[in-house]
Amino acid sequence: MDCAATGGRAALVRRAIAAGKHIHVEKPTAASLDEALELARLAKAAGVRHGVIQDKLYLPGFAALMGLKRAGFFGRILSIRIQAGAWIFDGERQECQRPSWNYRKRDGGGLVLDMMAHWCYMLEGLGAPVRRVVCQLGTATPHRVDERGERYAVDVEDTVHALLTLDGGIMASVTNSWATRMRNDDTLFLEIDGTDGSAAAGRHRCFAQPASLTPEAFLAAGQGEVDFRAQWSEVPQTAPRTNPYRRCWELFLRHVAEDAPYRPTLLEGAKAVQLANLVYQSHREGRWLDVPELS
């Protein structure tokens, strides 16, 4: 079980495979697609069980979204929007809330490599697989102070704006920043619009509005006196609250001990690395890119 810093993960996974160990790892599995696919091939050749953590799908708010999807609540899904981030202090006036390696490329830092793996499995799990992407990146805070009080240059992105097309023509957007001040209920917020209803969730709570209860809003908004939030209903939490990492760990242990299915293998981890690499390429080249199938 590996939750080490991103920069050293691939080497640790290789050592574990060589030792004949089953592997359950954090994301991203590697910095490049070639390396991520190599790990998947090595694990398959060694005959070990392998899995990647996809914890956010088991947070209460997103688990409720998944329940709505499985029940057919949305009808045909039209769009998905992800907003995530917070203001991460630079260490000058106030201590930084993230380790300094997050901001150094040589250590596996960068918002895209760190977080696009999450958005990849969330978009696919709650919507459909990603087929196209275009992205703009930025570095809002070019200098920071590390854990030793030393100033250093940031050589990775801390702000991401991505547009994505999913299977079935679903439109998706990801706005992710370590340089934004939040006015939502949570630092991670996801909304799904469908022909039969919409739902929005943070990590802990989920709210929905079915088509049958959708009020007229276009003209009403002009009055400036409508509380649109009050027109949504909270989705009840029916499952017991369990730490999402524990949930992933239990499912993987059943996979090892009982041959129970565990979908997010190292190949799924490679898909997340592929998307992150395409996001970097899209920013460099300033164009839409297709997401090829992996096998």
C-alpha cells in the first residue's frame, strides 16, 4: 500500500512487483504514460493483484450522486461541471497548507498531475469516459517559502481550466486552482445537468432538482429576489459514512482474498496519467486533443 509522494511512486511500485507483492497505490501512478503502462505490464506479467485508489467516489456527497445516476434520475446527461480548489498561502505571511514538493516538477509536483487523475475517474464514473480535451494552465504564485523557511521558485502550474467532451456528447468543464477564494459550500463541488433532473454535490452533501419540480428561472432572475438554492432538495444519506480510503482498501482486500472484482487497476491509473499528459500537451499546442483508447 503506497501513499508516498508522487515523485518516488513508480520506483516503489517496481520494487513491490519484483518482490511479488500485491499493490494498492495512490494516484498518479507515474509521471508519464509510458511509465504508467510499463507498471501495468510488469504487474500483469508478475501475476500480482494491483489497484489504484479512487477515494472521492466514496465521499458521501458523490456517493449520493452515483446513486442518482444508477437510478436513472438524470435521464440523458447533458453536462458536468467540476469546481475545486482553495487559496494556498505562499508561506510568506502564513504557513503553506501543502508540501513544497507539490510545486516542484522534479518531485512530481503540479496541479494537473496531482488532480487530473481524480477528475478522470469522477467524470467517467459519474458521467462517461473522456474523449477530447482542451486546456489552459497558469502559475498564479511564482515564488513560495518551503518547510525550512527558504524561498524557492515554482516551476509547475497551480491553476487549471479545462473543457472536455465525454462519450455521448456530454460537455464537461474543470476549474481547479490553488489560487482561488471559495464561495461555495465546499472546496470541491460537482454539478450534473440532465434532461430529467440536475444534482449538485460537495464532499459531504448532495442536492437535487427533478425536471417535474424545476421552476421558471430565466425571467424570475431579473427580479433579483429569488433564492434558487431553496428550490433544491437535499438527497438523503442512506449508506453509513465510511472513510473513503478504508472503503477502497476493503474492496481491494476482497479482490486479493476472494477474487472479488476491483475495476481501478494500474491500467485505469495509466488512463489518468494519459489524460494529465494530454492536458499538458493541449496547453503547449493550444488545441483540442483526442483521448485514445488504452489496452
